[in-house]
Amino acid sequence: MTRQGCAIDALHFSLQPFTDATAEEKSSAIAHMMGWKFFVCRSGEMMENIVKRCAHRYYFVLSKRFMLRVAEAFARKYGCDCLVTGENLGQVSSQTLENLFVIDCAVSMPVLRPLIGYDKLEIVNSAKARGTYEISCGPEVCDVLGPRHPAVASRLSAILHEESNLDTGQLVESALVTVRQVNL
């Protein structure tokens, strides 16, 4: 996206207090290398609500929908035109075609996925070429609250039913007030 002339405001969703600050530090270092503005949203409590009140198999889809909602509100506040994620098609869990469709239905802003057709090796090689691979290595923490057997083909009606167990507006607002810019 940067090569296409897009300015990037990176928004990291921290799972603290369920994780330590390592993922935030890695994301911050990559944003610094890439010349992006970097913001952090403490989303652990929002994700905990999903775990406690919804069918656990839908955790990844529900959490991505909430992240997109927060990102969309953030983007509108800062005058951004679209959302960009690093997802690629074919990964397990939320990155199946069915789940990506359901996730995108949470927002009205365009969601761009420049890596959508890349395979894992192409993504790793791209990170190595940019010098970000070594920084990003290490244990994954995004699944710390996730299920062992996530839904891979969610239906929008099922997800909307699960979200009826949550106060989505309040959760998004609570997450938004935690967003802070990190000076790199």
C-alpha cells in the first residue's frame, strides 16, 4: 500500500492483560521501520466479553468484526479512506472466504487485503526483503483467547445471533477511548 502512495496509520490491537507487551513492541518496531504512524488499542477486555458471552467457536470471526468496527471509527476520525489488513486467503480460522465475507459485513468502509492471494512462503519472503521478518518472529499471541476448533465457514445469521449477546456499540466505544498514539 505504501508503494501505491498510501499513507498508513497502523492500529495495533493489544490483548493485554492476557498477553505481555511483546506483540505491541514488535508492531511498533515494524511501523517505525516502515515510516507509519502507530496507534495502540487495548482490546483485551473487549475480547474477554466475546469469550464469556458468545459461542467460543466463533471467537475469531467475532473478534475480527469488532476490530474492524473500532478501526472504521478510528479511520473516520482521522480521515482515512479505507481499512487495510494483512490477511491472506486460505489460512485456517477467520481467513476463509466464507469468514472474510462475514467479517467485512461489520463495516461499510472498504477493506483492502493486499496479501490476499499470497501463500505463507511469499509473505515470509516479502517480510525478509523488507527487513521486518526477524522482528515479527516469535510465538503467536493473537490466538491466546481463541478456540481449539474455530468455525471455518460462518454464516452471517449465526454471527449476528452471537452478537446479540453483546452490547456492540458500548464495546466499540470502550475500546476507542483506549486508543493512543505511540511516538516512534
